[in-house]
Amino acid sequence: MRSVLLFLFCLALTPAASAQQEFKIGVVSSVSGGFAAAAKDTMDGWKAWEKARGLPGKKIVLEVLDDETNPVSASNAYRRIASDPQVKLVYLFIPSNSVMAVKSLASEFKVPIIAGGAADAIGLPADPWLFKVAPAVRDFMTVFAQYAQKKGYKRVASLNSNDAFGQAEITNLKSLAPKLGLQVVAAETFGVEDTNFNAQLTRIRAAKPDIIYDGGSGRAAILTWRAFQQMGFKQPLVMTQAGIGKAFFEAIGSPAAADGLMTPMQSGVFGGAAAADTQLYSEMEKAIGRAPVYFNTFGFDVGLITGAAVKNSDGSRQGLRDALEKLKDLPAVNGPVSYTPEDHTGQNYRSIVMGKLKDGKPVPAD
């Protein structure tokens, strides 16, 4: 009888024990809209981390809301998720302008956020509760401008979106150009939902640049790449790494169709000996079951950051926030991650190399 009572007592405790082991993460993701492909690649990379590592002793529970690639929807989705006291951490798998909309709310809700987006203003000045991962735009544009200088190009044209990410790109490029002997001869913009780019490309062609930078991501990356091909541009084309992923290759026919296309890439994309951390890259590749694309590596790194924060904290919102801010040179696929109270950028120029596509795969550019 005593053993039966003990069994029933343990059985009664099981649901509570199980609930204590749950770790709930809220995800605001572009399930639809122009950034949907990049967001899916990011989630696939995160799921590879969950499969390979996860959080030992904890059951991860996700609540995913769609921001529809829209800053207003992103803010509303974040409010809903952050209002749930069970949510310990929030991911933002959304474009820079949507992340910036959420940043204005971060300290109000006081839930730690790990965000995508390369816009400098996401991580600097630092909001106490928001931490970005990828290097800032200034880092990517520095690598691009230095490459143009190295190759002897003088005249640069740029095509950028009119959101926070795109405007940060052109602002940084214009600042860097004169310091490196470059001239920005055309700086065209487009709306993130635009589908026709003929007017902008006609003006770029008339400016006679030596090299062209295309800041399109998601659907815009596919459509602008097609437009460049249809209009017969012969200049070297450099695209933001945010534009190159599985959906991009599928839309243009195959990875090999983009051979020669260049991009400042985080080193984790190259794989093998070129990856920032070859062991982590191999672990990710095995878990994902194929050659990863950039946003897969980003998602995996988000998982690694999560794991470190949980390991070094009591699991509370405040504890996770404090642990994130203390991260210094955390090994990650794309390069080490560091935060300070003043700068929540994460990775930096150390993780970036100018790359190009060859036989459908990224390799360091000549």
C-alpha cells in the first residue's frame, strides 16, 4: 500500500515537473511577405541547432507570430508575445526596419530579444533588452569598399531599399567612398514591395559605374537580379548576403545560374577550412542535412547564443539579459559573438570576407 501511495504521489508531481522544464520562446517571424524566404532559412538553421544541441534538460516551446514583413505588424506581434509571462526570450526573424520598430518597445516589456537585421542602429546605441547577431552594415560596407579599392574600381553604383537597412547601407558607403578613393556615381532606391526596377537600372547604366552593389533581399533580390540580367549589365555585381539563399537559387533556376555574383559574406557560409569555426559548421551541416545557406548559419548562431545565455543564468528574463550582455567571443559558425553594455551588435568585421559564387557554391573572391 505504501509503495502504491508513493507511486501515485510521484505521478501527481509529474505534470508540474514537466512544466518546470519548459522554456518558452516567442518568435516574431516574416512567415509571409517579401522577407519570408530569409525568415524560413533562419528558422531551418535554428531547428538544426535545436536538433544538434538544444537546451539539455529543458523542453523548448515556441510561439511564432507573423509580422507579414511589416513594421506595424511586427510591433503588434511583439506586444502580444512579450505580454505572456511564460515567454523567457524573444527572437526577431524579420528585416531591419521591423526590428527598429520593436526596439522602441524593448525596454517597456523587459524581455530579452535576440534579433536579426544588419542596420547599425539596432545594436548601437544599445537598448538594454535587445541584442542583434549579425555584423553592422558599416562592417559589410567596409569590406565591399575595400574590395573595390583593391580591384582598382573607382566608380561605384548602389541600389538600396528605402527601409532602415537599405538607407544604412548607402549612408555608410557614401561615408567610406572618399576615404578609399571611390566615387558613388549613382545611389538609387526602391520600395521593399516594388516589382519593377527599370527606371533605377536605366539611371545606373547611364552613370557608367565600374562595380554595382545591389542591396535587395528576399523577393527584391530575385527581381533585381533578373532585371540586371535582362538589361545586359556586364559590370561586376555585388549583392547583400541577405539576398542569397535557398529561395533565391530556386527562383533563378539553380545555384549555378548565379555564378560570378559576389557578396560580403560571413565566413560560416564558406564551410570547410574557410568557416570561422569548422567544428560548428560541420555540426550544423549534419543537422540540417545539406549545404547550408547564409540564413541557416545565422539561425544556428542564434541557437548557440541562446544556449550560452541559458547556461550562464538562472533562466529568468533578467538573468538571461544579464548573461547575454556578458558574452565575450562566444564561438559561433560565422564568427565570435561579444556584447558590452554600450554595444549590442554581436559579430563584427572579423567574420566577413568578400565571396563569390562558383559552381553554385560560395568561395572567397579573388
